Amino acid sequence: MYKDYIKELVENGEIPGGVIYVSKNDQVKCLESYGSFTDKSGVKQRICESTLFDIASLTKISATVPSILYLLAKKELKLSTLVRDVLPGFRHNDVTIEHLLTHTSGFSADLPYRERKIERDVLQEIYQKELTYEPGQKMIYSDLGMILLGKITEKVTNQPLDIFVKEQIHEPWGMKHTRFNLSEESKRQAASTEKYQDSFIQGEVHDEKAFQLGGVSGSAGLFSTIGDMAKYARILLHPESQSVIPPSYLKMAVEHRQFNRGLGFEVWSGHGEAPSCGDKWSIGSFGHTGFTGTSLWVDPINQLTAVFLTNAVHYGRETPIRSIRKKLHTLIFEAEN
């Protein structure tokens, strides 16, 4: 049973804790919290349903992708729009919005690592980066394209990404606790991530590039609660339940295109290596993960959704979170089907 598995992970010191949400046929099957974390002051704090988590790359599918879909629906962008037509500093001629969304732009996975407190111009480094393959020819999951999509959103809307997402996406969806750059009060409600220098990072983004971008990035930086992410999972399962983005656009984003990807989402095609949900979930299941340990998956055939928020990097970056997530989601599927 997946609940017992999470308890074992916490008891064995593999993860500090987390919160799990599972629904089947729109019925909540599980909403439980586990474990604790050490806060910035060195004090143990219990994880609960209201705990804020750094959701890391879930930012991509819960902020950046909805923003781009919103602009596509408003005809302010097209999938075929060239990046350089929106961002003049970008020097590659053939990279489109669709390439960035599907991780087929030609970019390598990342920029060279720089410690979080080192100042750097992340955007200029991306602009100067050479492509490693012809756009559209293969898929390499890359933060760089998602950072550019965040900047494209800002350019088209003439608003900071965090303000646009809050006002146009999250507040209309009722995701009232989902934010970039937490207030000082909210930071105390956030689960600490990794230890850095003498204390744990708490309420500030864990990802170095997002931190260097001021905490707001198309690739990472968002904090959220299990309640808000459960609302989003339900919207993805029932796109017609909201009116912020035309349902057809949300459905388009989670359709398989190539290389087990949709527009921003992982989509299980039944071929190749199974995604982070494992190979039991139905073909057409879609979702994403975050480096801190987070994940969100939706199986539309079985009307199954699962959200797992954790701060697995609390114990360092060697936690085998990839195998943990596959086993957890397999157990969820077996228990609820």
C-alpha cells in the first residue's frame, strides 16, 4: 500500500516527509501528511496539509505552460512563433515556441553549475548558448527553454511573470496559496529544502538559476500547497470545469506529440522508457516532476490523479527520488484500480 511505503521512506530516513493526495472518479482517496523538517533556525517542524513546498519544475506545468496556452488562445502567440521574433537578443533563427514547450529546441539540459549566491546573468548566458542538435530532431529535457518561455510571457504581456500568473491564472483557479517569492510570514510555513552553508534553505527557491533570476523563473521558483495542486490536477482532468484557458488548449497540451512529451508535460505513449509514474499507468497519462521530489500525475482513462509534495533534497541530492517516485505511483495505481 502506498501509504505504508511513504511511512517506510520517512522512518528509514530516505525522505524527511511529504503530503500525498490521490483521487479516483473525483472522490478523494487519500490526503495525508507525513514526517517533519528542520527549519532555518534548526528547529524541527511537522509537515501538514497547509505546508508550503518548493515545487521546483512543477512550476513549468503549473505556471509557464498555462501562461503560454493563455497567450496562444488570445492569438498573441502561435506555436510556430520564432523565439527571436519576441526576444531580439536570442540569436538562433529556427527555434519556435513549440520547440521550447516540447524540449526539442536544440538546447542542452542546463547551464554550467554556479553556486546560488554567485551573481550571474542567466538570460544572457542562455542567449549565448550554442545549440547541440538541430531543433525538432530529438528531445533533451532542458530548463533553458522554459526560462525563455517565462521571459516571452513577460515580453508579450508587459508584466512580470509572477504578477501575470497570479492575476490571470492562479487566482481565477482558486489557487490562493501558490506564489513565487513568499512573504516573510509565508516563508515560515514552507518546508526547508537543502542545507546551504550553515542553515537550511527555507521559503527561498532551491534552484540556483531561479534564485539568480530573482526567485521568478519559467523553470522553477513556485511554492504551493497540496490543496492548490490538487485543484490544478482536477482542472487538468476536467478542463471544462474552468474558463481561464479554453479546454481545447489544455487538452492539446497533454496530448502525446513525440518522445513521450506533450506541450510541457510528460505523456506516457507506451513506448520507450516509462516516465516518472511508472509503466502501469494508462497510455495517455500525463504529468511532471520537480527536482525537490515533487510530482503530479493524471490518468484520464482511469480518472485517477496523484500529487506528491515532498522536500526530498532536505537530506541532500543523492536521494534516489526517481526510483522512489516510480514505485510510489505504481503502488497508487495498483491500490486504486
